[in-house]
Amino acid sequence: MKHYIIPIFIPHYGCHHRCIFCNQRKITGVETSVTAEEVGKIIAIHLARLTLPRYVEVAFYGGSFTALSPAVQRALLQPASEALRNGRIQAIRVSTRPDCISLEIVDNLVRFGVSTIELGVQSLDDAVLAAAARGHDAAAVVKAVQIIKAAGVTCGLQLMPGLPGEDWPSLLRTAVAVGRLSPSFVRIYPAVVITDTDLAALYRRGQYTPLTLDEAVRRSAFLKLYFESRNIQVVRVGLQATEELSSTDTVLAGPFHPAFGEMVESRLFYYMLVSFLETCGKYPSDTFVIHHHPRDHSKVRGIARTNITLLRNRYRLGRIVLRADGYIPGELIIETNQKRYLLNKLMLLNT
């Protein structure tokens, strides 16, 4: 059964801390606070649209839900909790900060039926967290994850590569630390410069240089591969494209692209093919056939055939043929020089 999310946005509502990258109103496009009555109406509107059975989840995004007063949390959760008890929805999730988690807070969420908590972690490098004015250290993340998992609640983490002070060693440390925490899933949102933020001020003064699109793709591809190799699901890479984010008045600089997630997947396929060609002993002398799953076709090819062009130029390949006849997404079968070779992402971990 397909998953259907009913999003409830609460930008900055309850959050008493402003990080250097944050302007939630610009990110979500929502300017006002949400009332319990509005939550009920939003749920009803979405449920009325459904014509087929779905696994429906109400998700409170933006802001820091558990920084709200307990009374407001209860009020906002009540309509969703009622829908859950009546079988109209199947799950509830909230997003919050690691330093706004305690045993009492999580117990209260569980009583209202919350089954997933997402933590905006961004990094697990204390120096990067300090530079981003997060207001907490990596130890707060570890403690929050332990409390959430001990309560039997699904825990997800949101990461933001490219913050001030981060380099490849820092990113590696964050990846390893996340791997040890073993969350159920991760979202990867490379840092972009949003207007009316402290990061925008640093950028304008020349004190912060955002990642290029290519570098953001490289770092995100590494994180995705690393986490998936440890059975940590990566549910999203790159910010969701919205009309607000697509405006040059919102994103001043940085690696925002509406197809960022596909670019990351495409880069991983490119690395797979490069790894094969570098280790196969000799380059193909005849037609180079790439068998792949149908839904991977555009990712193997690359945007504007980027992967095909790069491979042909780098290895002097002749005829490259893409055949969407594979059975397993993410795997490739290479047919060349009268031989067939099976490729998958895990091979990249050994290169």
C-alpha cells in the first residue's frame, strides 16, 4: 500500500533558537501559526482527496514541535490522535530539535500516538554545530536518539552537509557517528543560503562559501552510499522543490536544484561504471551495453546524457547502448567483449 503524507507546517512555532541557516517561513512558504482547528481541517481535506486505500501519516514539519508548551502540543496532536484512533490515518510523526527531547516529552508524544520523531541534527561535529549556532552539541543528539529508541519510537535524522567549518574529514566523522546511532532513516539537505538568515549575512560579507552543486552531489552521494550500506534508509536527498525555493529572492546561493536527488543517484551509477572500467583490465573494444532496471534509465543516462558523454570521452568508448531490461533497481549488468558483469553500489565501498 502506498504511503500518503498529510503535512502540517509550523514554521518557527515553538522554536526559541535561530540557527544561522534558518528561515523556516521561506522554506515552507507558510507565514502564520497553526491552530488545532486548522489541523483538523487539513486532515479532513486531505482524506477527502483519497480515492484509493493508502497508509496515511500526519506529519508535523518545521519549527520544533516539542519546544511548544505541553498544552499546545496536546492541542495540536488531538485531531491527529483522534483520526488515528478512528482508523482514518495510520501514523503520526513530528520533527524537532535534539535538545528538546526528554523522557517525559517522548512519553507524552507516545500517549497521543506519535510513532516517528525526526531530529534536525545537521552535523555531529561539535565545531560545525557551534559555527552554525545550533545551541547544542553532538552529545545532545546521542542522548535524544537513545531516549527515542528506548521508547520504541522510530527515529530519523536530518543532516545538512556544507555548513561553515565542515570539510571531508568532518563529514566522515558525522557519517560514522550517525552509523553508530543507527537511526531508521536519514534525510540529506545540503546547506543553501536562504535570504534573511545569518548565513546570508556571512555569505554577503565573503565569510562563507557554499558548496558548489557538484561538490554537494559528491558529498551527498557518499552519505547515501555509506548509510545504505549500513541498512539506514535515505528517504530524501535535497530540499523539496517549491515555488518559494525556486525564487531567486529566497535562495541567494548554494546547491539547490529541483532534481538534486536524481543527480545524486545518477552520480552513484557513474561511479559504479567508472569503477568497473578502471578495474576490468582493458576498455571495451566493441559495443558497451548497460542493462538496468527501467526506473533507473534516466539516472544511468544522467541529466542531458551527462554520464554517457563523460564515459565516452574519458575512456574513448565507442557505441554505448542502454537497455532497460534489468530486474533489480540499483543494479547494472554490463555486456561487453562477449562477457557479462554484474555491478551494484556495494562494490564502491571496496574501491
